[in-house]
Amino acid sequence: MKKSINLKNEILSYVLITLGILTYTFAWSAFMLPAKIVGGGVSGISSVIYYACGIHIPIGVLNLFINAVLLAIGFKVLGPKFGVKTIFGIVMSSLAFILWQQILDVEKLFNVDEFGGFMCAIIGGAVCGGGIGLAFAMGGNSGGTDIIALILTKFYNVSPGKVIMYLDIFIIGSSYFISGRLENVVFGYIVMVTMTYVLDMVIDGNKQSYQIMVFSGMNSEIGEAITTEVGRGATLLDGEGCYSHNPSKVLIVMTHRADKPIVMRIINRIDPSAFVSVSKVQGVYGKNFDKIKI
């Protein structure tokens, strides 16, 4: 029974990864490429080559070739760190580009001249972010510059995120030499920002958590009310005032975004004069929250 459930979950994850990649490549094919807007990653490199070559090599073919080279280098330098879902994502994204461009010809689906470059950048970036965010949430990706980032971070003390950001900035900037139009470079950066924002919202939007610290003489009552009414655990820590040196209790509560207003109402109801600190946290792992994923 357990194996059957795991198999169903695995199949579902691949279906959602496929849907996400189809959405991601559709945005490129329908909005960004017709408007000659270049985004980041291997898809961006492929589109630069696509525009630069006299003979238009299909982006799906370029995407597959570049990713295959990067994967081969990655296996050589890093060893077998790349899972089946990464390889699946690379092949699927390449096939999806060929589907949208060579088979269905979605470049003619919308009149990008009527939309304008700015709207194409916003729509394309948002749809790209939603699609690749769905794939990321299921453990998949479309390969790309993250392989370069992993290779560089093995030899240099740099952040993978910074490497990917600098690579994307360089790739988008290089599109100026193709179109000769500075506005297309700006639209490329708009795509990058929009895509990143939507991607983060898809992956972390519903999981956003908060750490609430309460300094009050009634923290025991507040903690008990939160536990009873919200169903969230709370922790009392021993504290001491720096000026008065009087002992006090500090209440810490970890809560999801949906529960935060309820917790704040409870605090205000029991002690309106309480001193409260609210912080967004990157992740919360444990009971009633996320599981640690290695």
C-alpha cells in the first residue's frame, strides 16, 4: 500500500514538473522570443545564439546541446550529483521548445507589437516564474546555469546564488549586441525580476512563516491562549531586563502566515501594552511545519 502511494506521488510529481516546464517554455516562445527579449539561464544563452546565427537553429536543440555539455562537465568535475529529475527537466524543456516553436508555432498566437515590449516582459516573466516555480516545488528544474554555479563554488568561496545572478546579468546584457537596442536589455532585466518574484511566491508564498517574540508580564497566559485557540506551540524563555535586572519571561511563537493575525489579536486582547517583535523567517522545519529536505 505504501509503495502504491509513493508511486502515485512520484508520477504526480513528474506530471506537475512537465506542466511547469511546458508553461515556462510557452512564455518564452509566445511572449519573449517574438519580442526579441532575452532572459537568463541556458534558455537565454540559446536565444542569444538563435538571434546571432544566420541560420536559425531551433532553441530546443540549442538548449539540449548546451545543457548536455554542462552536464558532462558537471559529472566530470562534481561527480554524479544530478538526479533523474534534472535530466528529465533538461530533455523535457528542449522538447517543449520544439513543440511550441516548430510544431505549434505559438509565436504567431499573440501580436507582440500590440502588447509592447514592457507588457511582454511582465507577462513572460510572470508566466515563466509560475511555470518554473511549479517544477522547482516538485523537485525538478530545467538544468542550466546552476551547474556552472556548482562548479565555480567548488573551487572558489562564492555564493551559488550570486554566480547565477551575475551570469544572468551578463547573458541579458549581451543581448544588446544582437538587437542594438538598450530597451530590450532593460526588458530582459524586468523579466528576471518578475520571474524571480513570482517563482518565490509560488514556492514559498503559501509557506511563509513568522517568528513572533512577545515581551509581557502576561506571557504565560498569552502562550496558553495561543496553544489552545490556534493550535500552535509556544516557548517561554528566561530573560532579564538590562536596566532593571528583573527576571522576565520571553514568549516565542512560530506561525504560518494565515495564523499570524489570530496570534496578534490574542496578544492584543490579553495585554494591549505588550512589546512584540514580528520577523519573517526563511524556513521553519519540524512538527506542523516543513520537513527538512536533503
